[in-house]
Amino acid sequence: MEQILIQTVNGLVNGMILALVASGLTLIFGIMDVVNFAHGDLVMLGAFVGATTVAATGSFWIALLSAALTIALFGALLQVTTLRPLLGRDPLTTILATFGMSLVLQKYAIWQWGPTARAIREPIPGQFTLFYLQYPWYRLGAALFAGLIIGGLYLFLRRATFGVWIRATTQDRIMAQAMGIPVPLVHAVVFAIGAAMAAASGVLFGPLAGVTHNMGFDFTLRAFIVVVVGGMGNLGGSILAAIFISLLEAYASLIVTPAQAVIVSFVVLILTLLFRPTGLFVPTAR
Amino acid sequence: MILRLDNVHTYYGKSHILHGVTLEVNPGEVVGLLGRNGVGKSTTLKSVMGLVRPSEGSVTFEGQTITGIPPHRVAKLGVAWVPEDRRVFKLLTVAENLRTGLDRAGVDDGRKRALLERAFTYFPRLGERKNQLGGTLSGGEQQMLAIARAMMLEPRIILLDEPTEGLMPRMVSEIRQIIEALHQEGVAILLVEQNVPLTLEASSRVYIMEKGIIRHQAPAAELRQNMAVIHEYLGV
Amino acid sequence: MAPRSQTPYWVGFSVILVLLIVAPLVLPEFWRRFVTEILIWGLLAMSSDILIGYTGMVSFGHSAFFGLGMYGAAAALLAVKPANLWLALLAGLVAAGVIAAFVAFFATRLREIYFSITTLVFSQIFYVIIFTWTEVTGGENGLTFSQPALRIPGLFDVRFTPASLHWFVLAVVVISYLVLRRVTQSPFGMVLQSIRENEPRTRAIGYHVERYKIVAVLLSGLFAGLAGVLYAIQNRFAAPDFVFFVVSGEVVIFNVMGGMGTLVGPIAGAAFFLVLREVVSRYLIEYYLIPVGIIFTAMVIFLPQGLLGFLKRRLNS
């Protein structure tokens, strides 16, 4: 019983970080129909920038901020140079283009930071007793922080002018333009936001599992699954899906090895595509 | 002259839709554009708005060439578009829909409030449904919203694409009144319509289009006397 | 489009064929193996082209077909003694075929992006299973086995020499190429291309798009599995690395850079890429992939027909 509760906590923690990655991805997809194959690599880059900054300044929070900002800028640059020319082309092309980007980013990371893994020290030290385990405070802190960022995004989309612009452009790009909304700018900003959130996840995740140059692939794969299960473009759905899938995986790893537990998320994806392809957490049409 | 199209040719992929359209709208004028389905009336408006790029010819607005510039810049210059299918932002509230036209540079909160008040005066039903999602409005209400939204841009010309399509007669006369009210405010209107009587009533001049080119133009008064021309081109 | 004379094409084809036949006789062993591997990857890339280039479906899961062909052959070679070449071929093709049928089922129900993600997920599922099911698949270390002999009962029974193995692989690849070429130029192939160009219209004309897609996936999967079998026979081992996504990714690169929808293009892409890797990696280790990746992305954006397609158009005009 205690094991199940512990896994619940684990699942929630992992789910929140995954939700942070996935919400960026689904936001990007919703507004410009781009499936960003390189999204996980943005997580990875953020983690590396974060690790380097922590080593230089000793502050985790500065590292988090600088990683988010750097990768946001980088993401905007990427969008403008590589993805903007592809607007309107078939999805095949954008998948291939972002795949190419992913390749370059991974190899660049090796070139820039070397092949060895990096570590980021936990900013919140110490543990508390959770049943029979010593559970790190940081895990809760990371989940909480991820939640705060997502909450901030939600408020931004609801209230801020630019948030309304983003929502309008997502619903009808043509009409948004006709209303004077600078859609090219909105696209770049959304990509930057998605990249920033990915980078933040990378830094938050760093103390939990280290920073390696190929950590991106796992994130990309998981984020894809979450986005599809949650409903492409559906922000709330992807958050719920992230938590749902992470919980299932956490429970599964009580029975099988963690390496095998990932199959759970794959199975969920396939079932979703078979029976509810628009997404498990999408409200059914009235 | 506030808007002028000069020999505009526009393609949709390989289809040659506009074959050299030339027309003019003067400041504050209501100009009608009549024609059968598919002759290119909507494409004409889209060419002005920059939603499709003319391959030949030019579009001039207030003396400035705007051919092919991005739509969001055209809107900023003072051209508003009310599309045929209304295209209300379904998942935004009525207020948020209007906001997309209000959130511009150089508009302070006071003016925003004044503009909103005006919209709700013109369209009281929208005021009642301020916080309702755009997609939950009826067809007629969505049309009102689309027009009100365009008005938030404080445009000097509004491109109205078939505003009365699919509406009940009572709504049609409401639209008629809105057009008149806008005209009183000095806003020019390029009105694309299939509803001939409405167009002849509301416009001062009318162009008749056939197969992507202007075939005839005349003052509305003249056409009202001589319906034969209308019958000839529109088979009405 | 007036039919161009096919002669220059067949002349070129024959020249290359002769060069490939002669290769094991003149090249040192290392390069001989290298050429044989190029042929195998070329076959894999060709199989993928059926989907990407002709039907317009991007598969990120070809490593699954490849890997299952490999492991299927491995199973046959380990289970039955003495090692039987034809059984290995059969086992590998069946294994790949079953998975292809599975994927084909999904192919018909999913739009492009979803299909691509699903193929990716599928190959990952197999990777995880193969990686962790150590008792059966050897896990991380894979399986090693002996090379089967080329035996046609009643005719001969010889062990492969490096040269004869190369010729065997060459024969299989050339036959595959000719078969696929025939298929893509047939009415069936035309329909596939029509699906790529405009699926709704193809459906509206009356074609059962689903059936065509299923056959395309099966075809693609089988030939990819065949490549896997050849690889197993040549190298005498099977490893989970080959089921990992990287292989699928490389295949896509061969396709795009060589020229989608040309069959020959992907083979050329494979050759080009593998040679590049061999030559350049001595100096730049893995970093060569940075400019390659940049070029790849640029090609996707500006040169969607790939090198060969670009050259084709230049030569035509």
C-alpha cells in the first residue's frame, strides 16, 4: 500500500515536469501545425546551459532563468530561420525539418559540452520521511515550480493581450491577421515560450537524473505521446495526460523494471489512436 | 479616392480567378459589388486585404500602394475585413473578440471603453452576451459580432463580404441599418452581396462582376430604373 | 511527357553493376565489406522510399522491420542446425512481415503526423522488448551465430567466401531493386504517387486508398526485413542498436538527401552518407553530423527532391 502511495507521488512529480515539456509542444502544434521533433533537444540544451551556469554562478535559480531566456531566444531564431519558410507546406516537411534540427542540436551538444554527463546539484537539500523512504524535498519543489510555470502560462493566455492574440491566432490565423495581429511575431513568440518551458524542464529535471546529450529523445517521445493522448493543441488535456501517463508508468514500475514500464505509455498511445484519436482528455463535442 | 484596384490579376494555385479587376471607392462612399457565385467577388476583397497576392496589377489605399503587403499591416492602415463566413473566434468570448480589434498601439483605455460602449449601443444583443463564447452565438449574432469587431479597428474602409447571407429578413434590415449608420460616420464600404435590392438601396455606385472582371458600373439610382442590366448579368 | 530513351539509364546501370561485381576482386577486405554494407543499407533505404517517396508516409520506424528481419534470421540460424540460409530468409521475412501487417493496420487509420509518431513508438516498443528480454534476445549484447552455407539441395553446398557473399547480397539487392522498380512504374505505383500528391482526390476518384496503403507498408516492411536478414548473414550478429531510432533516422536522411521517390536516390544517399561518415569521421568524429544535419534541414526546406531529383531536373532542362 505504501509503495503505491510513494509511486503516486513519484508519478505526480514526473508528470508535472513532463507536463511542462508537453504544454510547450502542444502550444506550438496548436498555433502553427508544427510537430517539433527537436523539442526534447531543447530540454537537453536548457539542461546543459543550466548546468554550466550553476557551475559558474553557484545559483540554481539564476541558472534556471538564464537557461530559459537563452533557449527562448534560440528557439525564436530557429523558428524564424527554419520553420517560417515552411508555413503552409505539408506536415511531412516540417517533421523532416525538425528532425534535421534535432540531429544538429544533439551533435552540437557533444561538441560544445563533451560527451560526459553533467550534474546539477539540488537547490533544495534535505529529505523528509515518506513512509519508509527518505524522500527528497527537491522533487516536490520541482513539481511545484513546474506547476507554477504552467499556471503562469494559463493566466497569460487568458488575460494578457498577447495571450489573447495567441489564442486568436491558434483558432483562425487568417482572421487574426485581418484584425491586425502580427501573426509572424506571434508564431516566433509562441515557439520561444515553448522552448523556454522546455529549457526550464531540463534544468528542473537535471538534479533528478543528470544531464546527457541524448536525454532529449526520451522527452520528445514522451511529449509526443502526451500531446496525442491529451489532444493536439489542447493545453489542459496535455497536462492531464502527462500526469495520467506518468502515474501509470510509476505504478507499472512496481511490477516490471522501469525500462519496461515505458511500454505502458506506448500502449496508452496506441489505444488512444485506436479508440479516441482526438485525445482522451478532450471534452466530447456537444 | 480612398481605395483603388488597377488591373488586378489573382490566381488560386493554377486557377486564374481575377482577370484584371479595376475599381474605385471614394472616401465615405458605399460601393456595391454584384455578381453571381464564384465570379471572384470574395477574391477581390481578399486581394485588397493581402490574403492573396495579386500576380499583376496594383491595389492603392489612401495613396499608398498596398499590393501584396501582409494582411496585418493592411489592417493597421485602416482596412477592415468582414468575411463571408464571419469567422468569429469561436473559443473567445464576445468581449475578447472585440478586444482583438481594440488592442492596438495608440489606443488608451479610455478610448477602448468608448469604442466598446459604441459597439454595445449599435448591437445591444452583443452587450448582453459579452462573456459568452463566440461559437455559442446564433448566425445573426455572429454577423453582428464580425461587423462590430471590424469597427473596433476604427477603419476608414470596411470590406463587407455577403453580410446578409443566410440571415432572416428581420436581420437583413438590421444589417441595412448598420450599413447606413457606418456610412453616416464617414466610413467607406465595399459591399459584396448577392442580395440585389439591399445593395441597390445601400450603395451609391455599383460594380457588376462576371468571370473575374468588371463588366459594368453605374450609379445605383440608374440601375434601380434599369433592372434589365441586372437581369442580364445576374440572371435574377 | 515524351518517353525518354531508356538506353542511357540501362547503360549506367550496367556500368555500376559491373563495378559492383568486380569490387570484391580488387578491393581490400575492409572496403569490400564496406561496399556490401552500402548495398544492404541501400536496400533498407529503398524500402523506406516506397513509403516516404512514393506514398508520402514518413516512417520513423523502419529500424523495427530491419531489426526484426535481423533477429528473425538469428532465431532461425540458432534454432536449426546446421544453419539454413533459406530458413533464415524465411524467418526474417515472416517476422518483419508480421510487424508490417501490424503497422499497416494503423497506417490506414492515421493521418501523416500520427502515423509517423506511431511508427516511432512501435520501433521503440520493439527496442525496449528486445533490450530487456535478455533470455530470448540476448538483451544488450545481442545474439551471435554462425554464417549459413549457400545450399541448394541437389545443386551445391558451399560456404560463403567474402566474395561470394558479396555477390549473393548484390544479387538479392539488384533483384529487389528491379522488382521495386517494376512495382513503382506499374499502375499500382502510379496510384501510390497519386495518394502522395492528393489523397482526398485519389479517394474521390474511387480508389480504395486504404488497401493501397496497406500493400505499400507490407512491401516496404518486407524489403526492410530482407535487408535485416542480409545484415545478419553478413555480420553474424544481431544487436538491439539496430532497432533503435537512430537507424530509422539515418534511413530518412538517406531518403531525403538522395532523393525521395526515385529508388536509386536513397541508395545513392546511403552510399554518399556512409562514405562521408567513413572518410570524415577519422578527423571530425561525430561532429561531421552537424554540417550534415544543417545541409539536410536546408535540403528539406529548399530542395525537397533531394540531390538526385535536383540533378534530374537540371539534366532534363
